[in-house]
Amino acid sequence: MRKLIAGNWKMNGLISSQAEIEALRGLTGEATCDIVVCPPFTLIDRAVERAKDSNLVIGAQDCHAQQSGAHTGDVSAEMLADIGARYVILGHSERRVSYGEDDEIVHAKAVAAHRAGLIAIVCVGETRHERDEGRAIEVVGEQLAESIPEGATGANLIIAYEPVWAIGTGLVPTNKQIEEVHAAIRHMLEEWLGDDGHSVKILYGGSVKASNAAAIFGLRNVDGALVGGASLKASEFAGIISAAF
Ligand code: PGA
């Protein structure tokens, strides 16, 4: 499966950061993987303009479940599609923690993403405590079961396995731990989605950098990465992109 590398800029980036988009745009010509960048809402429009006529694709980091209405501060999936975003990250652990987003909300947002024609990148992952209790696969399975919407296919859904304890910490699970969870996710997807379960990409996320990307990409059922900190500088992100084959 062709790998996909997605950068999650989180709450980083000003107009001046467009230089990074420009640099990334240059990289996509030769890349053998799909490259997505998810800047903050304020930069999506400009990033889409910058990425025009290239293989660089722009996404968002969240959307509201409703199409429009009295939801101060929120942005709908339709609004994102309207300005040219093609992907949306949903259920990131930072949103689960900061805004109490549960699987039901993530499910509703995924339905909204599909309604608007966006590809949903649904994030799942266990906390340190849950892993220590031996419940990583159980937790991830529950999150998936409750958040994947009807009609999900390999064309409109991506799963990102992001152990909470690995995000922004420099800690990465062992190869065996990553393979175990990814195999379990693949198995569940196949059970629920049939043939489509084979083609849903499963990304790994959590402290991916240029120095560990090749090893992670070599693992079974790892179809790419969701990258936070290391996606902010095009030069570092380039190292990850070139590790994908
Ligand atoms: P990190 O973040 O690469 O900085 O660990 C990953 C993420 O939160 O998606």
C-alpha cells in the first residue's frame, strides 16, 4: 500500500510559515508516498493556494459535527471542504483530553467529514496507565468500534494509532508493540468493513522523526505516519518523507 505521511501542525504556524509549505511542495514531486499537511484553520486557505498543482494535500485538525449553526468558535466539515481541505484529523488525544471529546463525538464528526467529502483521519491510542494494565488493544478496539461511521471505506477513512504516552515525549513503543496494535486494528477493520478493511491505511503517530521513521515504516501494517513536532520544519519532515517507500 502506498504510504501516507501526514503532518499535524497543532497550534503552530503564522503567515510566515508558508515558507514551509512552499518547501514541502517542492518535495512532493519526487516523493513515493502521499503527503498531507494539516495546519491550523487560519492557514488552510493559503496553504491550499500554495499547494495548487502539486501533490501536496492540505487537511484540517478538527471539524464540528453540524453543517452550520449557532456554534461559536467552531468550523464545519463543509467549510473545510469549501476552502479545499481534503482531510480532517478527528479524535486526537489532545482534543479528547482538552475538550472531553469521546467516541460518540468523534463518530459524529467522522459522519460529518464523510458528508462533506473529506477523508477522516481517526486517532486512537491508549494512555500509559492503560498500557501498563495490559489494556492497549482493548482500549483501541473500543475507540474504533464506537467511532467508525457506517459507509467507511479505504477511500474515506484512515486510522492513526497514537499511544498518548508517545505523543510529544520522545518515547516510542517497541516494534513489537506497534506491530501488535496495528495487526489488531487491521483485524478489526477487516471484520467490520470486509474487503475495505484491507485498504484502510493505518498510520503510526507519536514521536516519529527522521531518525526512527525508516524502522517504523518497515513494520507490518504500518501504512505511514501522523507526525506532530517533526512536521513543523520542512527539512525534518523531508527526512521522514524520504524514509517512506
Ligand atoms: P508528535 O505528535 O509527533 O509531536 O509526537 C504526534 C501527534 O500528536 O499527532
